[in-house]
Amino acid sequence: MQVKLKVFRFNPQTNKQPHYEYFTVEAKPTERVLDCLNKIRWEQDGSLAYRMSCGHGICGSDGMTINNVSALACQKLVQNYEASKEIVVEPLSVFPIVKDLVVDLEPFFEREKSVHPSAGIVLTEAEGYGENLQTPDQRAQFDDDIKCIMCACCVSACPISQKEDPAYVGPAAIVRAHRYIFDSRIKNELERLAIMDKPHGARTCKGYFKCTQVCPKGIQITKHIFEVKRRILDELHPKQ
Ligand code: SF4
Ligand code: SF4
Ligand code: FES
């Protein structure tokens, strides 16, 4: 089948304004949007910039906006889009554009680092044979969080990060904080909760669920954000 793509192009060093370019590639219905971009770059326009590495939803590097939805290009099959219409491919929103579909993720990584207290991870004392043991139920508390591949799709999709509060720490950073707050082996969770309680922290989330809808790893992001918010109230602002 022939797949038509409308692709965002912008080189801040040479272009005053972004523009769109149109490409048509031959692809099987089960090929991915990433395969189409590769065909464009390899066969039609070697200057098209985008990130990719694993091609299998593991590395998190090819997050982009496809038909207005944040997604990994390696996880979206062309057969899932209307054949008669162009597939519109744009960079992730929220982040500065480096070139075409490549965005600067440094602000994303900075937010992720900001959830850690200065003391880092302080472990509870191990008992018995020196191993810091955990029951399966305790381990399950943060199983979902560790699926995160840092693709930034959730932040790009969040209306608060997009418009309402650009300083919002964002869903991925709260998932990271949740991972440590709910780990029974870590004892300085109050410090991490205090960081999450700051302005632009977890309590900024209004529960739009957009992050959860787009997460390519199926992480229950909004649920975990609400668990952090609940824990902030219980631990830092208990009712008298
Ligand atoms: S649930 Fe919270 S973090 Fe997720 S998109 Fe909505 S406002 Fe943003
Ligand atoms: S929580 Fe999901 S969408 Fe957000 S960065 Fe992690 S894997 Fe990507
Ligand atoms: S290329 Fe690695 S997640 Fe898509």
C-alpha cells in the first residue's frame, strides 16, 4: 500500500518558521510509522532528523506526535491509520525543537533528577542475614513504575505541562518519585514527599488522564500520581 505522510520540518539554524513536507512511501499494512520515516530518510530525503534506536518499544527514543497523539513511532502500525489520509508526524510538544522531529529532552531529564532528595536513597537497616528483604506484595507496590522507558510521551500529552503550568514537574517525574516513595526498603520517603508537595509538584495534577492514555508501557500514571497525592496528605498534612 501507499502511505502518505505529512512531516513537520524545522531547522532552527536555517529556517525562520517550521513547515510541513509531504512524502509517499510503499509499505505493508503491518509496517510501523518508524519504518515509513526510515524509508523517507534512506530513499528520499537523508536530511530528515528523528531519533530511533531499538525499533521495538524498549529504548524510548522515538517519541513523537502522530496524528495529534504522543506515541512511539515504532509501536504504531500504518494499518491503524486511515489509508486515504496523510499520517501527520510532528515532534513531541512541550520541548524545544532541535531539528525536525528531534526535541531537546534535557528539561525532561532535569525534572526527573529533581525528585531525589539531597541525601539520595537512604535504606532501612537490613535484618538477619544482611539482605534487605521485601515481600512480593511490597515489591508489587512499585512494579508498574519501573516499566518506564523515559520516552516523555506522557509529559508531551499532559495539558498542564503543555499550557497551564509549564513548570509542572510532570507525570514521568512523579512516576519516578512513586517508585521510591512506595519502596518499603527506603526510609527517607518523607523527604521525597516534601519535594512532591512543593509548588508545581504532584498536587498540580488535575487528573486529565492524558498521560495514562498515551503511555506506551501501559503504566497507570494517573493512579500513581493520586497515590502520591494521598500519601502527601496523610503524611505531611494529616487532619487534626
Ligand atoms: S493525569 Fe495529571 S499528569 Fe496526567 S495528563 Fe492529567 S494532569 Fe497531566
Ligand atoms: S511514564 Fe510512560 S509515557 Fe511517561 S516517560 Fe515513562 S514510559 Fe514514557
Ligand atoms: S525506537 Fe526504541 S522505543 Fe521506539
